[in-house]
Amino acid sequence: MRLQRAIFLELTRNLVLIGAGIGFASLVGILVSATYRARGSSLLQTLELVPHLGAGLVPHLLPLVFLIAVVATYGRLSAERELIAIRMAGIHLVRLLAPALLLGALLSIVIFHFSSEVEPEMKRRQSELAKKIAAAVLQPQSSGINELSFSTRGREQSSSFYMSWASRDERGDFQNLFLAFRDATDSAQLRAREATMRLVEAGDGRQQILLDLRDALYIDGRSQVGGYVRITRPFDLPVRLRETYTTTTELHARASANERTPLPRAETKEEKQLLRREKNQRLNILNEIRQREASALAPLLFACLGIPVALLLRTSARLATFLVAAGIALLGYYPLTYLGNALASEGSVAPWIGAFGPVLVLGVLAAELLRRAFRV
């Protein structure tokens, strides 16, 4: 029991130290990203964006930090010949799994709660803040920025909006403007000598961008050239999937409602498109639920992978420890997870296969490595 307690404390200490180092290194990148995204806005809005950007990294970085801590802790035990003393004391090496599995289970609970409840809410707030920042760019007194862009991506529909300008006059009008937009119904690229922009209410609670272009010139092959052009575009938020902004509790409620509601019959082309969209939406909900459940198992999986690798590696060198742990995560776990998610999103495999398939594959590998490392 004392041995397991000592290993648990050392593992926790390494987890904190490594997490602090990687967190500080990630903070630099987060600050750069926040400064770029909030350019032209106030310092307060830039700092407010930092925790929202960092929230998306926690479910991915925490398992990696834990894996490095596991390899470092058990690698030291193996390198300093402490395993020989443990065996001579009559303690089977399988008991060494308990501290890592216990800490991994605690981290799994934290990751699942974070990805299920905390991260979706943070992403919602990030979208609202991104909209405020983009709206601040449209104000006449805004300076220090000369472009505006946002996009909405989805399996069925996607749209993009990009605008850049040379300068703004005292009234806030844009000078020497370039505009490019695209969606399912229309797309265009044009230049204008001068443009006025404002936000208007669309009537459904959303906002639209109203652009009045003077001396406009289409550069995408259209016959209309020059003159005055008015363009209205939806002021969409830069979102990827709606499901990522929904808590797991809400997703389960929507999935249960979908099971009770049969899919409608489709005969016309429009009805078939609506049916396909409804199927994709239901698939996305199930896929998001399964991905969150599978990602929470990463610390337990990394414990079973990291311990035998560290015992077989027999080194306590920090660089070797980091490279081995990064190799397991970046060359094994994350590519398989991405592949499973892509196949499940396309409907090629069931959501549970796409989510738990990589865990099962690496679990079999971990079992074989454990057998090799713990055989007497």
C-alpha cells in the first residue's frame, strides 16, 4: 500500500509539473491567436477571448500530459532498478497499475464533465464574443484593422464572407474595397472604390450586413460592371457544428426525441433533401455523444499503454520520455481517433464503432505490451 501511495504521489507531482509547462507553452499560442482574432478591438475583449480558446485544448492536452507523466514515473522506476526490489519483496508488477488507473479514472471523470458541460458553454460564449468583435470592426471609429471574415461550415450547407479595404474615411466608409462571398445559392467577387456598411435586423432575430458599393466592378466573369451595387449578407457566426455547442444532457434528450419520432417519407426532390438533412443531423448528434464518451477513456487507455512502454524503455531521460509519449499520442491515438470520427461522420460506420474502435485497437495493443512487460 505504501508503494502504491508513493507512486501515486510521484505521478501526481509529475502531472502537475508537466501540465504547468505545457500549459504555459500553450498560453503563448493562445495569446497570439486571441490577439489575431480580436485585432482592432479593445484589450478587454482580447483577454476575454483567451479562456474560451483555451477551453478547447483541455480535453486534448490533459490526456497527453497524463501520458507523459506516466512514462516519466514508471520509466524512472525501471531505470533505477526499483522493479527488481519490488519483485524480490514478493509484489507482483501488476499491482503497479493501480496508481495510474486510479489517477486516470479521476481524469476521465474530469474530462467527460468538461467536454459534456463546460466546453459547449464556453464555445457558445466564444461565438457571442466573436460576433461582438466582428461588429466592433464595423464601427466608424474602428482602426488598426483592414479585413473582416467569417464562415459557417456544415455537411449540407456552408458559407463564407471576406472583405478587405485600403483605408476608412472620417465617416467610416470603406475605401478601395475587395469583397468575396459564397453560399449555396450565390457567390461573387468584386471591387469597389467606396462602400458603406451597416448591420440591420433580418426580422427573425438575426442580423444582416447591408453593403452599399459605389463604382463597383465584378471580377468573377459577370456581365454587370461598374455602378452602384447593394448587397445583403447574413451576419453568421463562425461555427462548425451546432452539436459541439450543445451539452451532452441536451444531446441525449434530442437523441431520445429522435428515436420516438419516425423519419418522414420523401417523394419530391425538396422532401428528399430535407430527409437527408434530418438523417445527417441525427447522425451528428449520436456521433458527438459517442466521441465525448470515448475521449473520456483516453487517460485510462494511456495508462495501460504508457506503463508497459516505460518499463520496456528503461530510461528516465526527460527528452526520451517526452518523445515516446508524444509518439504514442500523435502517431497512434489521435490519427485513429480522427479516422474513426471521419468515417462515422460520413455514415460509413456506426457512431459507436467510429468512437470506440480506436480505443479497442489500442486496448489490444496495450494488453500485449502489458503481457510482455509484466511476465516474470
